[in-house]
Amino acid sequence: MFDKISSKSLKRVLVLKYIVQLLGVPFVMGGGMLIILFTITTLKGVDYAVDNFFYEYFKLGNLYIPLWLFTILSFGAVVIPTNILSVLPFCKLILDCIMQDSEITTEMELSNELPAYELLSFRNSKKFLCDTFSRKRNVELFIYDENKTKYRIFWNESYGSYEKAEQIICDGKRLKISYFKRSKIIFRCELIE
């Protein structure tokens, strides 16, 4: 399933994907929101917009909110809830990158699988926002063993064959997995039964 990528390379790729998810996407969305609001104020004239952007108000019912504060609040309302669940797994992945004893191999019996709900995206099949426009197939799942321990599978077509991944995920009941100790991200998976 992960026959084209090493565990170190997978760590690097996932750290970059999490950085884009946590920092890049909010920056782009916030910048887009500022451009839209600045364009709205520009309708009164460029000099007026440059001089008064931070003094302009947005009326919300009977409440007048400064335009810059409205921008920050709207940006936070959209971005923070979508990414807050990704912060802890990202920190655990960073710890796995720093620590030496971060790889564990074990056998497990698959009891349940769910979509990766901590990563919110526009498309269900591509949970990392940086993969949204990629043509490669992705699998982002949480799988649970018989003890209800949650493991993460972030697989991309460039990591290995899709047929092998589909067979393991759909048909697998007993698996031999290698995963990162703290983040519980699987980087090797073999079908036993």
C-alpha cells in the first residue's frame, strides 16, 4: 500500500500538508476576504478607501462594527473551526519527527472505519485542502482496532498502488500495520487475512 514512499518521506509530506492546512489556507482565505472588503470600500473612491478602510463601519442590525474587525471575525468564524481539530494531530506528528522511537509495528483486527473528520475540505474524497484540485486518488480514513484504538490512514496514489490500498481497506479484517507512535498515522499496511 505504501510501497513507493519511506516513513521519513511520508512524515515530511504530511508535515507540509498540515502546514498548508493550518497556515496557508487561512492566509489565502483571509487575504481574499480583505481584498473583497477593500474593493467594497473602493467603490467610494481610491483615496477614500486608502484613508478610511480602518475607520469604515459595517452595520449589523443596530450594531456598528469596524470593517477591519468584521474581516477578522468573519475570517476566524470560517477558518478556525475547520482547522482546530487538526492542531493536536499536527503537534503529535511533529513529536514523531523529532523523537527516535516513533515507529511501531503490530497486528490488528479491523473493527470500524470512518472518514477523517478532523480535516474539513470542499470534497469528501480529498480531506487535505492542498489536495483538492489534485487528480490523484486519495484515502483519508480513521480505522479502529478491536480495542477501539484509532489509527489514521492518509494515503495518496503517489505512495503506492490503488488496487492494493482498496483491497486492504475494503476487504481487510486482519492487518499488520506500522505506524507513528504518537500521531498513530499508518505508514505500512499488509493484509494478513
